[in-house]
Amino acid sequence: RWQIQRAGSAGWSDLTESDRFRGTNNWMLTVVDSTLTMNGDRFRCVITNSIGTVTSTADALTVATSGVATLAGWPGWSGFADGQGPLARFNYTGSVRVDSSGTLFVADASNHTIRKITPQGLVTTFAGAPSVAGAVDGPGSKARFNGPAGVAIDRRGNVFVADARNYAIRRLTPDGTVTTFAGSLGTRGRADGPGAAASFYDPQNLTIDDADNLYIADGAGNTVRKITPNGVVSTLAGSTTGAAGSADGIGSAARFYFPAGIAVDLAGNVYVGDYNNNTVRKITPAGVVTTLAGLAGSRNYGFVNGTGSAARFDGPTGLAVDAAGNLFVADSYNDAIRLVTPEGVVTTLAGGTGVGENVDAPLLQAKFYGPRSEEHTSELQSH
């Protein structure tokens, strides 16, 4: 059983199961929605059997006004399990997006599933079957994915999935029914066109604007694609033949080198985590591509805060943008979350040791292990 010693108190009392304290008679205690008044409270576990009683070392709870906390999963443990918070398991998660109710949707790539996480950390499987790859439309657990890498959510609660190894964009209705929205399952290519007539080369991530247009980071295809609400696919920027590069320019004159992360702001500007160029790119609604931050080139990776080309990244992947146009970048090999202002000023928001670990702590003391996705909410959490 778990016990608590309130800050400033000398006595210990048994915890009872509640919405705040979960697993009070289990090996792991979960504290939900901790408040500043709980800062300094101490917890210990008392184990009793026929031989006797053992009491664990007490540990104190630290409640910070800002910082990183693990919402679901357990650091270093991959697998598949639905459940509450640390009891859940994932296997190589892709992007994360949040709906209007605060529910998170996760592309669980190596489990070939789409997972849901409530604001309280309860994990369930929304669609797909664990560890079963395939290319099947249908309801919930009958549907099949193959390495889903990215998710996006429209205003009606439909979830769109970049199904990377099926080379298609899938759509999940709020009841979990899966259909293929654009591309043809198992067919790889670069063709523009409506619905199944279009093809994708390596859809890694996607985002959606206020008009329900989708934007796709077509990774190894080195392009950024656009899909209208009616399913018509076009190439917004990048080489139509898939040529890699770092050139700024208009539309097909611009070059990318494995665009991995993508976000769109309220004005319709699209931002790209250009992974192999170690830069953050900007695309206007007219298709004009510029480099907002970082410097392309094989020797220009690093971990440097600064403005524009003076800043350095190392494998920028997931992106999110807030209402003010600030970008949040998952800087994967720097194990950091970076902040980029609309003017291109880069600072480090959280993490940044360059040593892959999972440590919950105040922002700059927290540690990440290869963060790959971002979603802006009022809280910053590790998933």
C-alpha cells in the first residue's frame, strides 16, 4: 500500500484510490493533476506479506509551474499495451495531435496503430491491430496500417493519417472507421490528381489548415504536397522528380532534403522541418520557399541558439505553431525542444543536453530521447 506524508507534517497516512491517486495498492502509484499545494509531499510504499513488512525509501513530489512530465508510457520500454499512464506501451511513435477536447491521437508506427490518450493519461487503441501491418480499410480494429507516421485532425473530429509504408493518406471518422482519402494503398509515386489517381513517395507527416486543406511532408520524395478537402492532390513546393537540395525559390524551383515535420499557421504559411538540411523552412500560400532558421550543408548541423542562419539544428522533425506564429521544433539529435519566433530567432525551450535520456523536470533541466513530434497546447509534456 502507498502512504503520504504531507509537507510540514510528521505523520504518514494510507492513500485511498481516487481520481487523483491511482494504483494505491499496486507497485506503481500515479498522481494525477498535482497542484502547487502538494509540492514537498512525500510518498512511500509499504509491502506486507506472511514473512513481514518492508517500507520503501520515501520520495518527495516536486510541482513546478512549468516543465516536462510524462503523460503516458514508460521511459525505455517499448511494446504494446493500453492502460493508464505509465502502464501503457508504445513502439516508435510518430506525430501527436490534440483535438478540441484535449484528447491526443498518436501514430504508433511500429505497432501499426493509431492510439488515443485522454487528458488524464488513459491510453486506448483507436484503429488498427497491434503489430499487424496491412492495407485494409474498415472499422476500428479491422483496419490495417503499415508504419503510420503522422496524424492531423480536422474541425469535425476526423483524423487523417500519413500511412508511410502504404504510401497513402487515410481518414478515420470519429467512430474509428478507416478509409483511404488520397493515394492508392501500396502504390508509390509522385503523381498529382484526385483521390486514388494521386500517389505519394514517402508521406512522413501532415498538418491541416482552417479551411481543411492538408499539407504533407513527403519525406524521401523531397516535396511538400497539398490535398484539398475534396481529395485533390497537388505539389506545393519541391522537385516533381524528387531531386534533393536546399535551394529557396518558388514552387518546383525550391529543394528539400527529407522534409519530416510540418505545421501551418493562421495565415496559411506552411513550415517544414527539413531534416537532412538541418533547417526550418517557410512556404507562403503562393508557394514561395525561404529558410527561416538554420544553415543547410553537411557540416552545418549543431546546437546553437541565434537568429536565422546563425542558429543550428540537428535533425529537426516535428513542428507545431501557436496563434502568434511561434514555432516549436522537435530537434531530434539534440534531444531538445527549440522555439523559433516569426523573425527566426531560435532559443531552447526544453532539454538540450544532447544525451538521450528521459527525465521529467523544469524545462531546461528536462531530458528527451530523440523527440520526433510536437503539438502546441497550454502544457509541454513528454510522450
